[in-house]
Amino acid sequence: MESNSIIRDHITFRAILTAMSHPGKVYRLPEFDNEETAVVELLRCLLDNEVGVAVIGDPALESDLVRHTACKLVPYQEADFIIIDNFADTAALPGCKTGSLEYPDSGATILYLVDGLSEGDGGIFLTGPGIAGKISLRISGLAAGEVSRLRDLNSVFPLGVDAMFFVRRRNGRIACIPRSSQIGVY
């Protein structure tokens, strides 16, 4: 691995941590090589051979992730990371890992690949840790009902899932909603 990709992975990891710490805020990521490899470049800093991954809606992405991160493909019910392509059908997601009272952090992280993210434009609002009062987030390219599914998955805190929303253009953007956030819809 060349030093430029190591530095980019470090910057990407820090951006993800910052986005998880400040739910609903949109952060710009370092420039990726191209749109086709952006998801792999984003996840390279998070996945390894011990992480189970499920991809919904993009079979080609599965082989790229395995080749570049050595992660293992598993059914979504067992996955540590679930990647959902734009508008993919996720009606079965309530069966995904939401952790346990002993290990609430063992819930899945869901990465939604979306068309756009913007702050303060309505859509959904968030409250909770890391948010001063209330913050508004608009997500375009998300399947209808997905926000409600996410809210249902996180209705029994500390159990739930962490969600990341990623716009995969070259200079992509990311926003996160950890399981500790309360989700409302305008």
C-alpha cells in the first residue's frame, strides 16, 4: 500500500469518526480516485478479514470489497456492515444485528449509498448526544420508508444500528446517525 493511500485512509477514518460524533452534520471526504471505487476506498479503513459484510442492491460491489479489504461476505442477519445501494429494497432489515444489553456495540453498521446530503433543509430531524438542540438533514436517493425502518431498529436504546450515508462522487460527502440519536420526520 502506498503512503498516499495510507494518508487518505487515515483522513477518511477521522472524517467518519467526526461524523459519528456530530450526527446529522455533513462532512466532505478526501477525494477518491473515481465514483466506481469510492465505496471500497471509504470502507478500506474500516473493514478487514474479521468483519462480516452484506451488500444489498449491488452484487459487483461484493467482489470488489472482498478483493480490496479481505472482509467476508455473510447473510445480512449476521453482518457487521450492511451496504445498501440507492433505493434497494430493505424490507427484511429488521432481522439485522442490533446488539445485546451486554454488548450493544455489536449491532450492525449500515452504509446507505445515496444521491445527496444537505443540512438544514428539512426531511428528517435529529436530537440526542452530539447535537445542540435539534438538527435537520435531507437525504436524497433513499428508499421510501427507510428512515422509519431505521427509527424502528433504534427504538430500544442502547440496542440498534449505526447508520452512515455516503454520496460516492469523487469528493464524496458523509453524514451519520448513530444508534443514540432520536429520529423525527418533518
